Amino acid sequence: MALSHHCIYIMKQLGTYYCLKDGYSKPTQYLGATVKECVFLNDSTRPKWALLSEKYIKEAIRNIETHLKQNVRTLKRANQCMPTAYYPKLDITPYLLDSEIQFFQSQISMLRWMVELSRLDIFINVALLSSYLTAPRQGHMEAIY
């Protein structure tokens, strides 16, 4: 992906050195997020670009549902990000198994990208749970669900 005032020139130059799989065109997707061209009423002379998180979030939820289905569980709908009375630092549930730690870490990475894509409402919770990347507990995993 090239971001410049001269993108076509850059892509043509890259095309002389590398075989571009599908050629080049305006972007439609970046790291799972949808890329959309927008025009603002007060500045309609130049288009702007926006990253939309809807597709990425739906895929992340599908990923969690698949994981839970393997463990014969279902995802519950929540009214808030994390229960108000839950404090990750006070969690004394058993530590996750080695095989589960990697899944926990991947989910934290996905949540961090969601925050970057505009889900600021989960920022604090993701930051709190990120503190436990090396030794997460079962309660921390439940908080992610």
C-alpha cells in the first residue's frame, strides 16, 4: 500500500522491480478493515480515506464463536465491555494452559487493532487485560469473551 500524492508513480516504479499480484488500484481493504473513500462537504476538492471496522469486528466475533464452539460453549451478548465488579488484578482463577495463552494473546492483538479502528470504548479494558499477556488467567479470558 502506498500513501502519497504520487501513488500511481510509486506503484509503476514498484511494478518495474516486482510482479504485482493483482496490479494496483484504489485500496478496498487494509489489515482486515474496509477502506473507504470519503468526500467532505467543506472540502470536496480532495477525497479523504477512512478505515471502517465493521467487517473486522464481525470476523473477530466469528473467530471467538468458532473457538467457543470447539469448547462446547456459546458467546453471550453483553451490555457492557467488562463487568463493573471485575478487577483483572484481583483475579485468582487458574492460569491458562500453554495452548490457551497463544489464543489469549491473539485476541488481545485483535482488540488492540479494534481500538485503532475507532472502538475507543474498549480501550481501558484492553489496556488492563494487555498487562497479563505473559501469564493470563481463566478470568482474563472470560473478560475477553
